[in-house]
Amino acid sequence: MAIKRLDDDDCALLDRTGHGDQQALASLYDRHAGIVYSIALRLLGDPSRAEMVLSDIFLEIWRNPGRFMPIAHSLSPSIAMIARNWASAVLDNMPVPAIDFASPRSFASLQSLPITCEEAALAIEQLPIERRNRIERVWFHDSAQAEAVGHATSPREEGEPLPMSETISQLAGSGIDVIDLAGDPAFAHRRLHARDVVAHVDGMNRLARVFAESPTRILHELVAAAVDLCGADSAGISIEIEHGSNDNFYHWAATAGQYSGFVDAKLPRYPSACGVTLERGRPQIFRVAQCFFDKMGVKAPTVTDGLLLPWQTEQTRGTIWIMAHGREEAFDGEDCRMMQALANFAATGVRLEQQQKLLMEQARIAAKAAMAHRLAHQINNPLQGLMQTVFLFGRGDPESSVFAQQAIGEVSKLSDLVQRLLVSPD
């Protein structure tokens, strides 16, 4: 039997995680992801939501490892309890409460608490029916079914997005912090600025005029409006590049504010706050530390508070974002609602641009076909004359030299028309 190294128990791994050791976090994930995912799946009945709970818990371990208390050098008992409470909060559409993280004292009392199976069963029977059903689904559900549905994965195709847990792990140590808005109770209590209804109506009217009068400026007007309406320091729109490489996967199609100079920038697929937002499919809070920019070799203000929202058309998806570069709490729920409206505008604007490109391509093809048709008629006349000349020349008439000169003239005309056809617009 292999002897377990002391520095590989969960206490040591949590301590190393607190010092930024990504391998320690990976070891904890390998050990405990299965039980977290299984519990979340049994409660939620939805693999994607269970994956979200799994990724959020391990992101919290990375950010605050001291809040997780092992029992007898194992994280399994406490993380199972946290997974159940976390999934219950998601099921009820409630913020994840801070009490989900048990204190060392409470876990110590649990370890020494004498209780029989009969006493445990009686305590469960006395619970409200909904809580009792949840506990039974978590702890007494057929484990074979959960494992069959759950954590086994098939080989990933080249270019296929990473699972959420892998996407989150790509952020470890990157300097990017992405937090699900639904899982941050503090955000719901932010009340940062009064709303100017007249300014908002004027902003929406301005965007409507741009849609009607200058459709090519839609995305740029959207990010300018985001800065004005939300009091942001910077704003932008990111679009996934079709058939993009991992190094050039997101295109900043429009930027405003202090990040206006980064328009048309190309960003890698991982690590990416945009990627996490698109995988989760809902608004996110994000922050970006200096170490990220150092690794990218870019000089830019750090992001101390930001909102990222996803949008999608039939063929394309991306994000719209606002940033603050110094304020730790710059945006609130009203800003998020405003950004949701702008995200819808962004999707509509991108769809409109795509339709315009399609119409222009169709018009180009139609113009090319019309030109080819005209040239074909112009070619036909000298071609018929050339054929007649060659026929007469072949009969050996005394005036053959005259016919030969005529043939040369017709061939010259034909050559000119062919050249025009060859250089017609693509």
C-alpha cells in the first residue's frame, strides 16, 4: 500500500493553494471534484448548472482557501456540506450565503458529536418536507445513476471549448478574477448612484438614430453610450473570431474610454474573462490585476471593478463590458440592467452588420454576373465575324489578303474584351 506523504494531505494542499500553488489546487480538484459535482447534479438535475457549482466552489477555494476546513486532514466532509448548501442556494435562485463555510469550531464539534443512526433518521423526519426531500436526493439517491450522468467525459475535439471546470482552472494565477453575479450577495446591495431617466432616454434615442442613419457606427456608439450611461472608465465589445486560433480568438470590435486605444486588439482564448462569461451565459463581475498585463506584455490600467455580459446571434457570440480603473465598487444592479439592454443592441448590431455584408456580397455577385453577360454579347459579334473571315480565307479567294487583315482586326477586338473580362471585379 502506498504511503501518503504528509505534505499531500488536504491541510497542506490548502495551505499551498493559499500561497498561489496551482498544482496544489489541481490536486484538490482531482480528489474532490467528483463528490461536489455528484451532489450538485443530484440536487439540480442539470449537468450545466452542476458544472457551474463545481467551478464556483473551486474558484472560491483558490481565492479564499482559509474558509475551507478539513476534518482529520480531509476536505471531503466539509466540501460535501458546502456543495449541498451551494446547490440549494442555486436551486432557490438565492445568493450563496457566507454561513456555507463552516468554522473550525463547528467542525470540531461535529467530529465529537455522538449520534446514532436512529437519532439521525428521527432528526431527518422532523425536518420540513422540502428540506427532507433535498437531503434524501443528495445522500440516498442511487449513486450509479449520478455517476452515469455525471463526471465522465468523452474525448474533446480539437477547437472545442473546454468544460467549465477547465475554463476556470485556466484563470488560476492569471490575474483575472471572474465572479458570477448571482453568487455575489454583496452586489445586490450596491446602491451607488441615482438614475437620470432623461439621460437614459436620450441615450436610447441616440442609439436608435444610429441604427437608422449610420449602421456602420453601431458598435462604437454602443460602447460610448455604456461609458456615459454607467459612469464607466472604459467599455468595449468582444467578438469571437470565426476559425480563430487559440492566440487570436477574441476581437475587440469597439472600445471607448481609457481603453479606446485597444480597438481591434486580438486576445487569446485562455485565460479569458470573456470565455468564462460565454460559458456561463449570464452577467459576471470581473477584475484584472497587474500580473495579467505583465504576462501579456501590455501596458493598461488594472480593472478594479467590471461587468461582463454575453450576447449571441445565430452565427456569432461575444461580450459587452464596462470597467472601472480605481474604484473597487463602481457598478450596481441598475448598471447591469442597462448593460443588458446594450447587450441586446450589440447582438442586433452585429446581426445587422452581417446582413449588410451578405447583401453587399450578393450585390457584388449580381454585378459581376451582369458584366459577364454584357461582355459575352460583345464578344459574340467579333467572334462570329472572325469565323466568317476564316471561312472565306480558307476558300482561297483572290482577295484573301484583305480577309486576313480583317481577321486580325476582329481577333484584336476579341482579345481586348477577354482582357476586360479577366480584370472584372471579384
